[in-house]
Amino acid sequence: MKTKAELLPECPVATTVQLIGNKWKLLIIRNLRMRPWRFNELQKNLDGISQKVLTDSLRSMEADGLITRTVYAEVPPRVEYALSELGETMRPILDAMEVWGNSYKSAIHS
């Protein structure tokens, strides 16, 4: 059986795309850059995401080590999602995407 590392594409760009290359994962990471979020907060903020897609995306990113899931022993239980230490290293990628997106918007409106 292959290890997780052996399953990743050889190309580093393809690896990044495999880990965060869908719309919802990018938007989840965008939100988690600000602060930890609860599941329902994320679902309300990400207009159009289904509960299943959000659940699957969060589980996948947790398994990949990009986010952490913290369960608080309260009634009712409270669960928060946050960027992990590894996930924090993606901050410059998202920051660059934000800068580029703003530049693009400016360019097409001038």
C-alpha cells in the first residue's frame, strides 16, 4: 500500500491544487485565516455550500493536516475549526491571491 506522500503528484503545483484546488476549500481557508470558525458559521458564510460538501472538505483538510478540529466538552458540544501550523504556511498563497484578485478587478474597471 502506498503512503500518502507516494500518492501525491510529482509536480508541486499539482500537489497544491490537489490539496486546496477546489472553490470550497479555498473559501474555507480564506475564512479560517481570520479566526477559528464553527461549522454552522462556515455554512452560513459560504453561500451555496451543502452540509455534505462542507463536512467532506473539512474532513479532507483535517486529514491533510491543513486544519485542526477542536471539540469542547460543553452541552451542546462546541466544535471549532482553525488553520493548523501547516495550514498557516498557506497564508502567503492566499494573500497573493487576494492581491492579484484586487489588481485584476482594478485593471478591468479602468
